[in-house]
Amino acid sequence: MFAPRSVLVTGANRGIGFGLVRQLLSLPSPPKYIFACCRVPEDAEELQKLADLNPSIKVLKIDLLDTASIKASAEIVEETVGDDGLNVLINNAGTLQDTYAHRFDDITEERLKSTFAANTVGTTMMIKTFLPLVRRASNQIADDKFDSSRAAIYTIASKWSSVSDIEQRLGFYWYTYCMSKAAINMMIRLFCQELRCNNENILCVNLEPGWVKTRIGTSAGLLTPDEAAKALFEFVATLTDAHHGCFYTCEGNECPF
Ligand SMILES: NC(=O)c1ccc[n+]([C@@H]2O[C@H](COP(=O)([O-])OP(=O)(O)OC[C@H]3O[C@@H](n4cnc5c(N)ncnc54)[C@H](OP(=O)(O)O)[C@@H]3O)[C@@H](O)[C@H]2O)c1
């Protein structure tokens, strides 16, 4: 069963992130604290409405391009969760700058830098900043079991970033997006190995949500954000240490890095 006491989701104002927050509320045992992070809380109308109805939702400001906003939110999360720490960090926020600018000729220095700044640097800084709180949650339990609810970092990845599975590209390339997502995959692979070598029981798994109807996935996507989020949590509930450091679709199929 997936029943964490506290969960943080980035990019929670729309798309898959908003679906994740809604699905967290529908779990048999919903978290006591749902930290729903977005760039501009005052503009996140739907999320604010949901938070007004559900006091477990705390809307916080996190812009991946602004490390100070990440640190400020970590302080609020720490004050809220105290000695229990943060059970689950979900790195969902991400940017694909222009769906239709996907070829080599479309690469610009600005597009490359801003995409890496959010998807790679920002996500790395999220993990770095919140790790002490996730570690605190892990250390609450004496045994050495990995558990999807005890202490976990889930990152919403993309199969398009697979370096070894390039044949599926079929004429669409999205260089800057795929490069930045491949780089964060590498960071997470290294980080998982380091955690394992240090005997830290923090489960880290990359998750591919499928093709979802969002601004990134476009209206042609096959799943609604709620359907993707539901499938994601159903799969997360089955995770064990055998999944640590790997990359899966929400149907449980392993994706090649
Ligand atoms: N949709 C798919 O088919 C699909 C497939 C594979 C992977 N994914 C991944 O799923 C995740 C969610 O994407 P989505 O499909 O839900 O797309 P989306 O609707 O465009 O949502 C993207 C979210 O990320 C936030 N974001 C973007 N840049 C940010 C920044 N600098 N700091 C903080 N938040 C930022 C956006 O906030 P604003 O509203 O402020 O812009 C928004 O909340 C992404 O990591 C994406 O790569 C999606």
C-alpha cells in the first residue's frame, strides 16, 4: 500500500502534477501533508481551490530556476513535518520549450541553457535541498527495508530521453528536452548508486507517465492527467529495493536508459 505521511510535488498547478495532487487525496490513506509546489501560487487558481477544500494541501512557491525559492520552501516543509521528515519527493516539474521546435536547426543557446537550467540543474537542486528531510524520514525506521512510502524520490522522466532507444524517435527529436532529461537520468543513476553504497534506504525510481494530455504532451495525448497519476501511484505501491535506480513505465515495464 502507498500511504506516506507527507509528499511534495513540483509543477503541481497543472498537467500531471495537478493530477498527482488530486490522486493523492483519493488514496485509501491520504497523506497528512501534501506540499503542492508551483512557480506562481497566486495564479494557480484550480490548485488554490482544491487547497481551500483540503487542508492537507499546502501550496508553496518553487521555481526550479530560483534556488532561493527551493530553499525557502524546504524551510517551511521542515517546520511542518518536524522530526518525521519528508517521506516522498516527486520531481514532476519540467519544461519543453517549444513542441514544434524539435530539430537540430531549432537548437539555440538560450533554449538549451534555459531547458537545462530547469530540467537538470533545478531538479538536481531539488534533490540536494530536500535530501536531508527525506533522509530524516528514512531514519525514523530502524530496519533496512526500502518502502515506497517510507522515504522515496520519484522523478517523472521521459522515454524520449533514452540514449539506447533512439529508433523510436520517428522524425521527432526535441534535442534540448531530451538532452536535459538524459542528463538528469545520469545524475539520478549516480545518486542511486551512492545511496546504495552508503546503505541509505531511500528508494529512487524514474517514472515514465505515458503520453498524457498536457501542455507538454499536447491534446493528442492518450491519457488524462488523472489517469496517468492514478496508474503512477498504483505502480509506486508495488515498488521495492529491486526497483531502486531504475526507470519504469507506470505499467511496470523497464525503460532503457
Ligand atoms: N505529458 C506527457 O506526455 C509526458 C511524457 C513524459 C514525461 N512527461 C514529464 O511530465 C512532467 C510534467 O509535465 P506535463 O506533461 O504535466 O506538462 P505541463 O502541463 O506543461 O506541466 C509542466 C509543469 O512544470 C512546471 N514548470 C515548468 N518550468 C518550471 C520551472 N522552471 N519551475 C517550476 N515549475 C516549472 C509548469 O509550471 P508553470 O505552469 O508555471 O509553467 C507546470 O506545472 C514533466 O517533467 C514532463 O517532462 C510528460
